[in-house]
Amino acid sequence: MSETASPVCVAALYRFAAIEDREVVRVRLLDLCGDEVRGTLLVAHEGINGTIAGPEAAVARVVDGVRSLPGFDRLELKYSTAEAMPFHRMKVRLKAEIVTMGVTDIDPVDGVGAYVSPQDWNALIADPDTIVIDTRNDYEVEVGVFEGAIQPNTRTFREFPDWFRTEGRALLDRPNPPKVAMYCTGGIRCEKATAFLKAEGVEQVFHLEGGILKYLETIPEPESLWRGDCFVFDERVAVGHGLKEGDHSLCRGCRMPVSPEARLSPLYAEGVCCERCHAARSDKQREGYAERQKQMEIAARRGVGHVGAVQKRSD
């Protein structure tokens, strides 16, 4: 597959809807993506989640195909652009959950909290009777946050229920319990997080409709309460207001975001490691990463695409 001319159309999508035969849907999605679209789509019995990129017409073909599946006509969808293809290959994976929380007795369709539009979000989180909880993980929070948000500092979303039961619930222990406003990157984690809180007996639960990405797309920067960029799970690494690509890069050793300041560290090596993972990698591993980086740079100079760009049916 040849590299797609920029700007590349990027679509982040998800929908909680019942899927009986995941394999049939997986093959259908691979056929829709063909050779033009790259990214990752997760298919579970509870729905579909993922991000894809490619020519606008090809992405539209995939989106229309997903919407044609039973129950997916109301697909949650956010578009942005990238200067270069942000994915190396196309992957459609079968999963137990499309966002892994590990709690099975909640309803992310009918049991969710109240949606709050980006236009109404500032007023909600500025209310002194509201506490704001970030449902993302610690490395995402390092890139950007809403002012005053509570950070659970989880390493994975699977840790969120335990955090709430051991620490988060104490935040609500007041004579007049506060409203809880929750946010995440694109909205999907909040579908489960708010459903979880409601199942735990919390009544006033709200979440940012469309997530941080919709907020950054919609709210002008002078009016914004967001500080920093928003980590995204592709080669763009992070985006800012207007969904413009930010200035973070991705460490190839640990797959974590690296700020411009962190790239000045003597422990940072492009394509090899960063301050976060340098001590956890052996000399042999770093040598291997360095060779991989060298081969990627050679391929880029020759205009050759990344090896293994298309997922095989047998995966």
C-alpha cells in the first residue's frame, strides 16, 4: 500500500450495541477497510470501538458500513485530520470488551450518566457543588487536563472501579453529595464509568458528550478550561485545540508520550528509549530498538511503507 496523500482523514468511532457473531463482523470490517484504510477496530459482543485513517472517501465507506450494521446507526463519531498516515497497518481484533473495565454487571447503554454538551461543560465543572473526575490513565494525564480535575492515577482503566470504591467514594461523603462530572478522551470510557457509579448508588452523574476531542474541536481556545494537549492512541500522539497535532512524540521503547522538554534528556534516544523506560531496558534491547529505528529511517527515505501494513484474515 502506498502512503496516503495528506491531509489524512481520521475517524474515531464507537457504539455499544449487541453483536452476536463477532467473527462475521470482523471479516466485514476488514473487507470495508481494504488496502486504503489503516487503524485499529475492536469488536466485542457489546459493540465496536476504534480509530481509522485514510482517504476521506475510503473512511466514509467504512463508516457507512459500520452504520449499516444492526444497532449501529447512531454511531458515535469524531473526525480530524493528520499530516501523515498515523497508523502502520489495519487491525480488527476480537475482544471481550471494547473498553476493558472488568465489571460485567453494568449497562453502558441504558444505565449511563447524563450527557453534557461541550457548550455546557464549563458551567458544570465551574460549579462549586461539582467534583470533576478524569477517567483516563496516568500517562494520558501528563499531557493535558481540565483545571481542578481529580486524578485517580490509574495505570489501566481496569483499576478505576477499585479506585472509586477505596478512594473516590470518600469524595462524595458530604451532607449534600456533590454532582460528579466525568470525562475521557472520546466518551467511551465515561459510558462505562458513569454506568458503574450509578450502579454503585451515585445519583447525580454527568459526563462530557464526545469527550475531550469533541470539546477541543468545539470550544474556542480563549473560552477553554482545558490545559495542555490530549493524548491520542495513534502516531499523532497528542492533539490540541481545533484538533491540531501537538508537539509530543512517542517513545518506541515504552509507547508512552514524550514532551519536547523530555526529549532534551540525555536518557532520550529517538526510536529507542526515554527517561521513563531507559533503566528498564537492557543494552541488547536498546541495540535492537536502535537498529529498528535505523531501518525505519531508511525505509522512509526510500518512500517504502511499513512492513505488515495489512492484517491477514488468519490473525
